[in-house]
Amino acid sequence: MRAAVLGAPIAHSLSPHLHKAAYRAMGLGGWSYEAFECDDTQLPWMLDKLRPVRGGDNPDGKTAWAGLSLTMPLKRAVLPLLDTVSDLAVEVGGANTVIFDGGARHGENTDVYGVERALAEAGVTAPRSALVLGGGATAASILAALRNLGASAAALVVRDTGRAGETVAVAERLGVALSVATFDKIDALLDVDLVVSSLPSGAADVFASRLVRVPALFDVVYSPWPTRAATAVQAAGGKVVGGFSMLLHQAVRQVELMTGRSDVPVEAMRAAGEAEILRRATQTD
């Protein structure tokens, strides 16, 4: 069986290291996992090319496709290209996983699970209030995870409130009361249990000196780690959650969905991911 991760850019993806480690530990010698550069304009063609085997037939003599992992900018773009979509992916407005089953394309969202597990590992299990930095597809999954953890309200800080419409719509579907502000208003919004940054690498660092007052920070960045923001919060005694934990656990759920097995080796995947992050950091240094 074959699986792959699609996105643009994709060369940095840790997904192949995580999934391949799972296959090795699970004894799935016939499974492979690849990475393909693909933007939203190429996605329809790519999905047709990586078509599932229908009815067990395999006329090309090629290994069947089990599923795909999707990263930016494909999570929202894929929805109209799918045959079925899970309720959660519909609520969040994005799917990061495609499962090929019986000739059909089914969309799932495992990012929400990844956020929940990452927070739980750090002991952040029931935040009453939260501030989310950034308003993209990852922010939407974060809002769903916060809803599942019991939060009924959150604040969103973005560069341009006029471009936050999709995330505001997600909050409405989730039943989360969401206030939206621009980054210059952040100081007035930091009296919360948890700040979550869905911003690109280093983008939250400009707020490091301000974030020291928050009890917990979840920064979705995993490399380079720790970020300046994470270091500042941790030095002040706050809890810090990194993006690798989220990436790990969303991949664990993907392996479950693609293989149909529940015995996914979390620690083997964690070790493989951490080793690759260290290797890259050593090369950079």
C-alpha cells in the first residue's frame, strides 16, 4: 500500500519520517510513504493521478493508495474534491487527511486530535479562556480542540480582521463565541488561561516579552525549537507546548485511519521525528 503527504512547500515535512517509523514498527513491509510538491491548482490533477483502486481491481498493476496527508495550502481546497467528509472536517472547514476506500475519497481532520493530545501531554486539559494568534486553517482546528476541551469563548488576533471571515464562520459552526482583533490590541487580550500561536516560525517572537504573563503557551512551530516566545514563557514559570507534539499525534491518528489498526507505535514515531529534527538542527549549525 502507498501513502503520501502533499503540500507546498513540502521538502521540510516530517510526515515521511513519522509514518515510515510507524510502518517499520508495525511490520508493514509492503507500505510506502512519499512526499509530493503540490499546490491548490495542482490538487485536482494529483487526486485523479493518485486514484484509489475501485472494487479491488488494479488494472495498472500498481500498488493501491491507502491515503494522503495534506498540509498547507490544501486543507480547505480539498473539500469540494472529496466524495464524503467527516462531520468534524465540515465544522472546521478543512481536511488534512484523505482516505481512499472502495474507490471513494473520504476527508478527515486529525489536526484537532493532535492539538488535544499535545495540550493533554503538557497538562493543559481545561482552559477556560484562550487567545489564538493567526486565523488560518490551523487556527480553525485549534478552535475546535478548544471547544472539545470545554471552552465556549475565545479571542482571535490577526493582521487584517477583514480576512478572518472563514475562521469566524468556523467558530459559529462550532458554537464558540469568538472576538476578533488586530495585533496592536494584543496587550488587552492576554488575561487568559492559554495563548495559542498558529503563526509561522518566529512570527510570535515579537510578543515574547508580553507573553511572559500568560500561564500557558502553545506554539505550533516545531523547528527551530524552542522559539523565543516559548523560552520567555517557560522562564517565567508558564507551561509550554511545542508544535512537534501536535504533528506527532495528528500523524498517529492518520496511521490509524489509513491502516485500520489501533496499535500505532507512538513512541517509535516520536523518536524518529525527534531524531530528524536534531539531524536538521545539527546540519544547520
